[in-house]
Amino acid sequence: MPTSGVMGPAADQADSPALRDRLGDVIDDRGALLRLYRDLAVLRRIDEQCLALARQGTLALWAPIAGQEAVLVGAARASDSHDHLFISYRESLMAYLRGVPPEQVLPMWRGSALGGWDPAEFGITNPAIIVGAHGLHATGYAMAAALDGSEDGAIAFFGDGATSQGDLNEALNFAAVATAPVVFFCTNNQYAISVPVAQQTAVQPAQRAQGFGIPSLRVDGNDVLAVLAATRIATAHVHAGGGPYFVEAVTYRLGPHTTNDDPTRYRSAAEMEAWRARDPVERMRGFLADRGMLAGSDDDAVRAAADEAAQRFRRTSAELPEPDEAGIFAHVYAAPHPLIDEERRAYADYLASIGQAAAAGPVGSSTGQEAPR
């Protein structure tokens, strides 16, 4: 299956009139193109800031998005209020594009909370950590919306590694059989942590979808216009009652899997440099410049917006509360549970053994109140 694109140039990219047909309101609109460039640059700068905060110990962990910004921006800007987004950990900043403030994006990465925002308010879930599991959540949401006669649909975002998970394959099958209005969006960044995609699947992820009877499209994930158009094609299909749709965006993770990873152990410098030449932020900038749509003042404005956003994230990180050790056991069950109580006591004993004391943690109708022994 060819990798379709709009912006070019890329040796393996096939120009797609079908994608261009979905961009009539964008392709020649300088303001719209500049807003996409601004989004890309802002996400890049926020990502750099959060990576630094994790290296400094202010955040407990971070999953970098460098190289994948076009996927987040294109898909987020193509979706609307009728598309409920089900994201994994690397799409956290997609929530920022949907209006979630840094004060609600960062607590999970600090370890101060298990989530951050109300999914119903912003139309986007908190990040799923279990790889591929949220494909079932998205499918169930879409099936329920259809039964309710709602106009809503769902988009599930996941990496190429998730296509090896049983949960996601079950979701694809359920969605196909139920003709559910759900888009499956695979961000193929070439690696499932350290495992190359070629060692996971003998065919492209987009081709695998067709085995479930789901139409699919493969696009250049470093081309924000291609991602925007592909998402529009997919959402139009599901909202028209056509059932599920699968998009594969071919991209590359320029940084580590998370801040606990060292990608130099499994990737060559030559490979990374080859993909760096297809940087989505620089490609969008070049696209604008080549068409005479970028002035020096535009670059200055974009840089200022990116720096301001990054500083807001940095200020927010300094104001986050310290993680509550005992709080991790709260809200696991709706009522007290002896197993959770036993685990909490064991963890408190461990902390005491290394000279730390666990905070009391919330007390209530969950596990903050011990069950009888």
C-alpha cells in the first residue's frame, strides 16, 4: 500500500489527489497554514521543556513526541466536538490542543495524580497506559453512541506496537461486526520501544486492518496536511454510517521511548539522521517559505508563542504537589478491599525500611478506609 502525502518531497511518498480534495479550505489559506505551523512549533517546544523537566527530576517520566508532532496536530485539528479522542501516553499534548491546561496535563507525569482532566469536558480521555486496551474503550463508546442515535464517534490513537496486542485486534473485530463509528489511528513510529516494526508484522498495519473488513489509508505521518486530510476522510466515513476506518501514519520517534530509554542501543545514527531530514516542523516551515507565505515576523511570532507555552508548562510543573505515596492505593475499588489494604501496609513498611514515611492518603469510600482484617 503506498504512503500518500501532500507536501512532499519524500522519496517514498505518493502524491494523493484524494487527500488534496479534503484540503480546499486550508491548502491556499496562509492563515490556516501558519496556524498549523504554529501548533507544530509549540508542541515541539513544550516537548523539549517537559523532557528537560524529567531529566531534572521535576517530572517523574515523560514520553517524548519529537518527530511525531504532525500526527498530533493534524488529527486534533481535523476532529471536532463529535469525535471523542481515546489517547495513549504519547498523545498527552493532544489534550493541550483540545484546550486542556498544563495544570491538568502534567500531574500524571509528576506522579501527583492518576489522571488530570474531565474527559467529557474536553472530548478526550486521560492517557491509556496499558498498550492497546483503549481500542476496546473507543469501540464500546462508538457502539453506545450508535445505539443512542448520537452523532458522536470515537478515534483511538495507538502505536505500531499495539497492533501486536490482543485487545486491539478484538476491538477491530468488534467494530467491524458492529459497524461502529470508530477510527483506528495507528502512529507507526517504526519501533515498539526497541522492537522494529518489521519484527512485529509481516505486512503494513494498514493492510492488517483490511483483514477485519475495515477500509484503510496509509499516509506520511510527517506531513501535517496529509494527516489532516486523512483524518477528515476517516471521520467523514464513520459519521456517514460506513463503519470503522483505519489510518496508518508513517513517522519516526526522534527521541527515546520515554526518559527511561536509550535509543542509541537499538538505532543507528545514520537512521536517525535520515529521518531528521523529514522533520515535520521544518517541512511545514519549508512548505510555507517555498510558497512565499512565510515572513520573518511570522517566525518571530511562532517562536514567541512556543517559548511562552513552554514557560507556562515549566511554571506549572514547579507548582505541582508532591506525589502522595499512599494515594496510589485509593480508588482502585469503589469499596474497601482487604488485598489492597494488605498491599498498602506492605508498601508503608517498605518506605519505613528506607527511612521514608508514606503520607496518610485520602480516606473515604475507596481504599483510604481499611476493610476489616
